[in-house]
Amino acid sequence: MRPYTLRLARRGSQFDHRCFLHHYHNHTPPPQPFAPSPPPRKSHPTNTPTKPPAKFLRQPVSHLWTWHHRAHPRTWKSIRRDIVTIGQLSRYLNDQIGRAPEHAELAEAFRGIVEAHEGSIIVDDYAYGLLKVYEHVRGDLPVESMRKALGVVYRGSTENQVLLARAMFSALRNLSSSEEEGGRLVDGDIVMIVHMLSRTGNSAEALEVAEEFSGKFEGVENERVVWEKVLEGFSSQGDEEVLLRTWERLEKSKVEMDPKLYTPLVTLYCEKGELDKAKMWYRRIVESGTGPTASAYVEIIKACLDTSNYAWGSEIMDTLLGERERLHMGKEAWDVVFKWHLALGTDPGRIDELLDMMEQRAEEVEILPSPDITTINNILRSGIAVSGPDFPFEDYLSIADARGFNHDRATFELKLQHKINQANTAEALSVYEDLKTESIPREYHAGEVKHLLRHLCTQSTLDKDAIQAIYTDLMDWDVRLDVETLCPLLRTLLEDCCFKEVINLLTRENATNHEKSSIITLMISHISNSNTSIEAAWDTYQILYQVFPETSVRQRTDIMTLFFELGRSDMGVMIFQHMRQSRTRKPLKYTYRAALLGVAANRDLEALKLVHNALKLDYQFDPDTRLLNCLMTAYVACGLPSRALEIWDGSIRRSVQGPDRESVAIALDAASRIPHGGVAQAQILWGQLRSAGYKFSASDYAAYVEALGRNGLWDEGWKVAKEMKGLGVEPDVRLYYPLSIYS
């Protein structure tokens, strides 16, 4: 057995079991490896279709809400009881298990869950549960609880979150005429529902709500905000026609045309790359005397960067930085400012001056952002995107050091990315060691670490220790490898013949169907590589067979053909047997043809008998002439020409489809190879075909002449060759070659 030189750690994911007030997971045991070359299974297990499970409310975990310790009136036990109550209702409604709780109990659970989520966004599963409670109890829910439910869900975007928001707003609107205290819509309710509908692609519905309550708001600012959200929704959907129509209606109404109402139009045309129209709306904002918002400036500069319109972009940038007294620039605006200057090739000194400007404005206005390490990271990220490996990373990083900003995990990730782009493997590994000293969060994506792993796997000289260490770290962090990282690592292991580690890797990473397709293609490519030994190719196939039963018949047939071409008919037949034993990957006609031709090339009589017996027992189809031709070819190659003629007489001649030209040539060749009396059978067959009016081709004449020549009948062979022209068939090299051989 070959030594396994590169071994990846087989450790399970490490999880922290903590109390309810912290994040926790269920421990998952590591996958159990199996031998690199196990005996083939007789069949693969099939997934029995089952009824999809009903959607139940999940158990509580701390990250589902912001928990205010000692400040919340409800205890941990009561919150858990509320969740259990709603889960009981869900089981009753979905599967008729148990009984539904009392309405008062459900209303109390509804109130408890909503209050526990105040200040945060309720998750989709809880939104589903609250929606079921509302549909079940209807009028028994307090008005204030429904208003709070709208408040904790309107910033979400999932289907259940949208349904719950619609239900809560509809209920509040229906109660607006009620005399119950708080039983009427307030401006905040309308703002929240319009905000959600506009963000989730339901701008037409948001427009209907805005039109319904237009002119009925208690505050003018609230109405302006509602219309702003409606316009932003149509802008994000790219619906230019409705956006313009809505804006013109607002312009004619009594709504004050705030500059924020112009911004969605500027944004729309900037995203579409129509800068002429964007410039027109920008000028209209300037002419109105109000001036654009910071977001309008940002969108214009982004569009100028995308379209390389540096002339107008520079004008906008000068105006943006000059709006010192009036315009409040947030982090996004400053990030775009820095990106613009980096795109123009600005030196680090100018960036340092802009950071001073940002800090000075923050000192003047407390709500404005001050520069910090996040600002520097965004500068570094933009610089890498603009300049690539030539970006002076260290010069900009020194700005952070001079300002006393401590490097964080994002800084090290960006530095790692830069070193990889420069193909500086040694320094990249050094930066990775610095990165590991930072706190690793839950559900860490580890994008740059996976980038480093891919980089190491593509080097001409592999640093196997580093690859093993990085993969071990990723396992410890419970990071799932994407297919872009998995395939290079898998290729490295296969080339190093680490088949046990290949199995561990594939069983640990739960690949999707799309990813499985890429992995299967990679493994087949490795099997087909001329640099792969036969033994390594067979071990790779064994893993493919065990781990990926979804490998298609066409792919399996190609692998089978390869082993036949390599002279290993035993391996080719084993692959054929695997297909026969599969429930969903049965061999098809082209598989039988490939197997028979492979057997013929290897002259393996035992393998031929196995394939022929399988063909007899296969009920999927009846053999056609092409398949029977391959069967005759295999018997001739294996030294049984008389058996080939039996197939000709018993199957091909009597079939509905009948023989084709290849059948005739094979039959003539088979007859000529029979030791005693074979040439006579060939002559009889030739005469029968001529009497039947069969039009011989050049290949037919060549086969017959070869049969005559093989048995020493030179004169008759020359006679047949000479009569071809008289029958309108042009002789070619296929005819004269056998005569030259046997004469």
C-alpha cells in the first residue's frame, strides 16, 4: 500500500455548550472514515420519499432577541412557556396533534414573544408562529400587542415576516374605528408597513397604502417619509414609468418637495448608467434651492466611477466636500470619497488629509462619524480592488498606525488577501498567524483563509504541513468549504494518493447537488489523467462509487471504457457490474456496446460471457443491430467466430431491423476465421446476399476479399476485386491491402 504523506486532521466541530443567555449548538460527532478501497456494495441505498415535515416553532436561543438582563419584566421560564404554547398550537394546526391552547393563553404568549423582541427583528420561525396565533384567535389579541408585533417585524424581509406585517396592519386598520383605547392607526403604523413593503418588492402595494392615507397624517414629516419610501421602492425595482408618474403626482400635490424625494430618481438613473438623465435631475435639485442629499452625491460618484466619467465626478466630489456647513456625511459617503480618490491614483498624503477633514467635521457635529480602523479597512479594501497587487498596502496601513488604530481581524484579512495577490506565500502565512490571534466569531466565513488554502494547493511545491494546519483550523472553527476551495484541496489529496483523507474530506463536507457535480467531474478528470497510475485511478473510482452514487451512467461508462483501454478488463467489468447492481444507474445500450468493444480489445472471453449473460437478463430493452454487431465483434476477437455466426443467423438476419453493412462485414470476417469450411460459409453468405439483391459496398468487398485471401484463394479474390468497377463500386485501399498481405 502506498504511504499517505499528507494527512488532514479528522476532528469534529468544536461547539461551546453554554446557558440560555449565550449562543449554543448541539454537538455533532465527527464522520466515521472507511477504508480507501472497500469491497463494492451490491446496491446503493435509495432515499425513500417521505412527507415533508410540518413547520414547527423551534426552541429558543439567545440570538433570536436582544435580552435586557434584569430590565425585562418577563422571566426566562415565562418566555420558554410562551414558545411552547405557540409550538403546541402549530402542532395542532399542522398535524392535529393534541389540542389548541385557550385563546387567552395564546394571546398572553403572543404578547410575551413580541415584548421579548422589542428593539430587534423577529426571526422567520417566530413570525410564522405569531401569524398562526393571530389567525386562530383573531379579535382576542390586544391592540398594543399587534402594534408592537408590527414594530418587531417591519424591518424583516422573509415571506412569513411580510405576511405577519400585513396581518397586523390590516387588523389595526380594521380597528381604527373602534372606541377601544389605542384602537386606531397612528402615523408610525403607516410608516412601518410602507417601509417594509417598499423594501421587499411590494412597492405597488405600498403605493396603495400611501394613497389611501395621503393628507390624513398628523405630521407633515411622516407623510414625506412615507412617500420617500414609496419612491425608493420603485427606484430599487427599476420601475421608471411608475416612479416618474408617482413623482409628478407628488409635485402637483401639497406635499413639500424635500430633496430626499428627488434622490430616488437620481439613484435610478445612476444605477442604469444613464448619466445624462441623472444629471438633469441633479440640476433640478440644485435649482430648487434645497441642494442634494449626501446619498444623491454618493450615487452619482458611484455611477461616475462605473462609467469612468471623471470630469463630472470631480465636479460632484468638489461640491460634496465643500458642503461643510449643511451636509452631514455618513460612513458610506466617506467610503465613496476615499474610493474616488484611490481610483484617481491619489497618494497616501491626500487620503490622510481627508481623514483629518472627516475627524474635524465629527468634532464639530457629534452625530457624524470619526475615522477608525473600519474606515482604514474600507480604504484598504477599495485600494486592493482598484490597484490589485501594485497597491501600496503598507503605506496606507502606516496611516492607521500613526493614528493609533489597532489592527483588527478585517485588517489582517485584507493584508492576507494582498499578500496572496502578490503571490508572496511566506508573508501570507505569517499574516495568517497574526490573524489567528484575533477573536474568531460564530459562523465565521473565513473567506480569505480559504483563499490562502486554495493558493497553497496550486503551488508547484506543496507545503503540506501548512495545508494540514489551515484545514485543521477551519474544522475547529466549523467552517464549511465551498466548492472553489474543496476542489483544489481534493485535487491535492488525490495527486498525493491520500485516499483515506479524501474520504474524510468528502464525508465531512455536505456538498450540494451543484457542488457534487463539480467534485465528480474533478475526480473523473483525475482518473483520466495520463499521469495517474492505474492503481491510483482505481482507488479514486472506488471512492467515487462509494461516496457519489449519483454519478451518471454516461460518466460511469466513460470510466469503464478508460480501464478497458488501459488493458484492465477486470476493472472495466467490475464497473459494469456496479452499474448492473445499482437501482437507478442501470447500464444502457451504449454501455453494453462500450463494454463489448472493450472486451473485444482485451480478448477476455470470461468477461465477454459475463456481459453477454447480463444482456440476456436485461429487461430494459431488446438488443438492436448495432448492439448485436458489437457482440459478434467480441466473439470474433475472443476466438469464437462460429458463435458470432450463430448470432448472425439466429438474431440479426431474423430481426425486424435486419442487418446493416457493418453486420455483413463482421459476418464475412467471422466465417473466414472458422478453421474448417469457414471460407465455404463465407462464399455461401456472399452468394445469398447477391441473390437477395444486396448492394455491396467497398467495405463489403474488402471483407470478402480478405476472407478469400486468408484461406489462399488468390485467384478468386482478384476476380472479385476486378468485377467491382463493373458493378459501379470504386475499389480503394481497403480492398488492395488484404490482397497485398495474403499474397
